[in-house]
Amino acid sequence: MAANSTSTTLPAPSTGFWTVVALTLVGAAAAIYRFAVGLGASTNLTDNVPWGLWVAVDVLSGVALAAGGFSITAAVYIFNMKKYKSIARPAILTAWIGYTVVVMGLVIDIGKPLAFWHPLVMWNYRSVMFEVVVCITLYSSVLALEFAPAFLERFKLTGLQKFLKLFTFPLVIAGIVLSFLHQSSLGGFFLIMPHKVPTLWWTTNLPYMFYISAIALGLAMVSFESIVSAWVFKREQETDIIRGLGRGVLITLCIYLAFKIGDLAWRGALPQVFSSGKASLFFSLEMLIGVIVPIALYAMRSIRESVNGLFLAACCVMVGTVMNRFNVNFFAQAGPHTSYFPSLWEILVTIGLVSLMIVLYRLAVTYLPVFHEPGKSH
Amino acid sequence: MATNNEKAKGVLVDLTRCIGCRGCQVACKSWNDRKTDKTALEGNFTNPKELNSDTFTRISFIEQDKADQPVWSFIKNQCMHCADPACLSACPVGAFSKTEQGAVVYNFGRCIGCRYCMVACPFNIPKYEWESTNPWIRKCTFCADRLADDKVPACVKVCPTNVMFFGPLEDVKKEAEKRLKENPGKYVNHIYGKEEGGGTSWMYLSAIPFDQLGFDTTIPAFKLPNLTWGMLSEIPVKVGALVVGLGLIAAFRNRGSSEESSESTHGEEK
């Protein structure tokens, strides 16, 4: 049980970790290059494909990957599933780091990085992008407050910690509501272009599709992280918890699959699953890798009971959902003359941002009480 | 947002009249002070190949065979100036606005460069200054400065064959309908832009089906921002329902446990 693992001493950083640090620095250098020369010289973006790798991965997927934060706090504080309490803090940490990195990705991606603050004072309430920016800003603050107890515990500010505890519940609710709003609105970006997004993806339910798949992805991410942390830090696997998370992912994926099929059938678009050429191919791949294969895996007892099996299933969900975000974003822009493959700089920045998340996570779990039960220390 | 005012202007582009002289292209560059592109012969007369940050309008040349006769079509492309522009609703910082005359104009001072306008535009009109480190979104302005000054747009002014009929928006619609009615068989029976995306200030008549001339004929006939507004306008209701729902679930699930966190470190309660 997690509650028994009181030790916070972690093994010294390995060469793997230093590689990640190096990749972060390379990514930072690539970002500086992008700022220096502009988007045209550093990316393969064009007037035909204005949204590329950074939007698809760093923003659309990054936000969805951080959905574990609100999902776990909902499980623990709303549904009172106490066994997940030990992973609430790591999940909140991941989400907080995730959003911080997403915001960095956004600043790198926008053409006028120095104007990043404009949406906070120049409001267009009819814009989905405006809503997303507001929600992400507010939710980052909520996550900071939700994670603050780790700092307060570390520096033994017990009074402040008790005071903050009064707000646990409102913060959790605010986090869930804000997450629902912006996770779904990332799908909402594409509502305005019904004739551009292929029928396989475009539905007025697109926001809900994004929301449900974000929950599956968020939970998969939390279990992925729990398994990898145990491997890297040579801790015991929290088998009970990762099995429970697997069950959560399975249920969410089944709901997603049923919703997807129901929605396609309702719109009479089921035949297009096989008849839309390239879109059909990519749609099938995303559904197979991200939904159908993991459902089959989680349904098998031998997989459910093995850490490697759960790890594999979580990886499938992560890859499949990222593919979904990529597909929706790319096919929304795909015209007759469209081709796009990210430039070296785009790839380096994205790798750098992912690496930065790992570095920040590692630093946080080394210097802050993340893994042991909150409240245990006093 | 609505431009049902008397000052709203429109343009009817009668493609049957265009001779492909590209005078409009030159006049547009000249009035808007845009630099010219370096071009190359590529077996196609359309030049430049697509609109870009320095080319707000250009003639697309399409060659077809009709009854074994080669047929040229010359199609003027530029911003359509929607009644309810997708770019305007999409922009997080309100960098787009619609002038009294119906021109959709852009404010660089607000723009953050997110490029959602480019992705959202049903006609793929806004273009980006990719090579700049302080880039603008660029597109046809309907010569908003000239309109405000009671002048006609530069391209309309220069056109030698009167391809473009410029006037109050309502008159433009009437003129399009009149030409359709008075010349049976001359045009395909469609006024492109009258319904597309909920209606635009620029409209087209053509003798050849629009989808063969590069026009997107799949654009729905309603205001596209309604789709996103449908979602956004429900936010207050959704937030209220979620807060109440989550509160009730939490109260139900946590009943009987006095201190929600302190005594549960063993994680055995379910």
C-alpha cells in the first residue's frame, strides 16, 4: 500500500535523466531560434496549414494528458474513493506541470509571443479560444493552490496549510468545472468549420468527444506515470491503484466507443468509416490503437493483473488519443494542396517541452513531499 | 454585428465579364502598398498561385474543355466580408471588427498571432506573414479606408470591363437576382455568397458551376459562429448544473465521514 511507503529518498539521477536534461536544453535552444527567426524560417507551417505539431501535440494533446489532475481529485474528493488519495498529489503535480508547459508551448507557437497576455484584458466572449485561455489560466491557478500543500508541508507552514485545507472542496469543484469547460472547448475549436473537418470527426458532440477521451487519456497517463515512477525510483508498484485506474480507463473507453458509434449512426455516417479514403485510414488507426485494442487488453484478466500489461494498455490509449487530436487538427485544414510534416525545430521544441515536464516532475518529487500520503507527516 | 444598415455595401462579381487582365490585382497591391512576389512560369496563368500576405486579391485562371472548345474562366478571389464572420468570432482578443460599411478589418495592436482566424475562415482567406518576427494577419480590407471616404474599392475602380457591381448591399442582391432572371440560361442558377456562411458582402454570378471554379460549395447556408456560440452560450447553465451535481454527489458519497481527510490514511474505506 502506498500509505506504507514512507521513504522519500530516491535513487540518484541516472544517465537517462541527464539525457532528458540535455534534450530540454536542446529544446530551449530551438525555441530561442524560433523567437529569433520567426515561424516561417523555423517551422513548416504555411497558409494552408497554420496549425501544426505544436498545436496538435503541445496544446491539444498536452491539455488532455493533464486531465488526470481533475479526474483523480474528482474520484477522491467527490466520489470519496479514498484509495486513490495517495496518487492525488502526483496527479495534481503532473497536471500543474502539464499546464505550465502547455502555456509555454502556446507562447512559442503564437506569432507575437510578447502579446501573450492580451486575452486577459482584451475579451472576445464569443471566441472559443478566449474561453480556453481564460479557463487554462484559472485552472493553472487552481492547480497551484491544490499543489500548494506540498510546499507548505515541506517548509512546515502548518497554519497556512490548515487554512488552505478549508478551501480543498471548492478548489476541487472549481477544477472539475474549469476542466470540463476547456477540455471540451478544445474540441469546440473545430465546431465552426463543419465543412472542413471530415464527417468522421465533425459532430456537434465534438466537445463531448474531446472531454470523454481526455478523461480516459488522463487516467491512462496517471497509471503510466505511477508505473514508470515505480520503475525509475525502485519503489513497489501500487498494483491495487493501477488496476483500479485501468478499470476507470476501460469504463471511460467503453462509454467513448458507444458514444462514437451512436453519434456516427445517428448522423448516418457509419458507412464513411470505410469509404473516406485517407480519413478512414487515420480514423480507423486512431480508434484501433486508442480505443479498441486497449478495451480488449483491459478486458483480459492476464493483462489486468500484470503491470506490463497495464503499462501497454495505457501506452495505447496515450498514442491513440494523441493521434485523434492530430487527425482532427490536420484534417480540419487539409485542402487539395496540403502537405505538412513538422520541421526539425518543431520536433526539437516538442521533445524539449516533454523533457522539461519530466525534469520538473523529477525535481518536484525529489525536493517536495509528493509520494507519501498528505497528512501523514504530522 | 448585423449589417442591416443603409451604409452596408456589397459587390457583385459577374464572372462572365472578366477578361483576366489582372488590373484589380495591380490596383490592390498599389492601394494597399503590398510588395510583389517573385514568380515563375509553371504551366498555369494563375499568378501567384494562391492568395498570400502580400496578395489580397488575384485572378485564378481555369481552363476547361466544353464541347471540344477550350473555355477560359477568370475568377477573382478576395475576402468575402461575411455578415457574421467566423474570423471575428474566433479571434480571442477581438482583433477583427466589421465597419459600418460591412468591411471586415483587422487590428494588429490586438492580435496575438494564434492563427485561429485562418483555420476558422470558411473561405481560407486570412494569410500570415510567416517570414516576419512580428507578423500580421493580412487579407483584403474591402478598402475600408476608401469606403469610409465614400469611394469605391480600388479593384472595382480599376476594372475595365465592369466585372464588379458595387453599391448598397441590398441593391447588390437585387441586381444579382435581376441579372439571373433577365438572362435565362446565361448563368448557373446560384448567387454564390448570398447564403454561404450566412451571407457575405461579396457575391458571384457564373456561367460555369461554382465547384468547378475552385469555390467551396459545401459551406453551410447559416452563420457559422452560431455553432461555437451554441456551445459557449450554455456555459452558465452547465457550470450551475455541474456545481450543484458535484455538490450533491459529494455530500452523498461523503456522508458519515466527519473529517474528509484526516482519519483515512490507511486507504481501506471504500
